[in-house]
Amino acid sequence: KKVSLLTLNGYEFLLFGKRQHERRKTTEKVSMKLALAANHFLCLIDLNFLGLFPYGFLLHLLFASYYFFYSKMVFQCVLEYYVFN
């Protein structure tokens, strides 16, 4: 019985490690996307300084929707982290 209990605990630990690894991978993906969104906003500021305001405004609408989507994903990841840990 002791051996089976240890095996079960080891298996649970492996599953927990796998879940943590998967969660870490998704968080890395989201942080990369957030960095891209921030980069787009910096490009937008450069466009506005160059005097290309109408194009800058259209880009702002496009990237703001991206940014909203990514910030929702980050909030979800943080929420999951606090709920599961």
C-alpha cells in the first residue's frame, strides 16, 4: 500500500508540474503579444509626430482593439493563477 500511495503522489506531482508548465507557456505567449501591442502604440505615436494623423487614427482603432483583447487574456491568466494557487 505504501508503494502505491507514493506512486500516486508522484503521478499527481507530475500532472501538477505539467499543468504549471502549460500555464507558463500561455503566459509567455500573452506577454509577447502585449509587447507587440505596446510596439504598435509606439509606432502610432511616431506616425502622429510625422503628421500622418488620419492614418495614425485608423491604426489607433485597429491596435486598440488588439490591446483590449490581450489585456483581457492577461487578466484571465492572473485570475487563474490566484484561483489555482
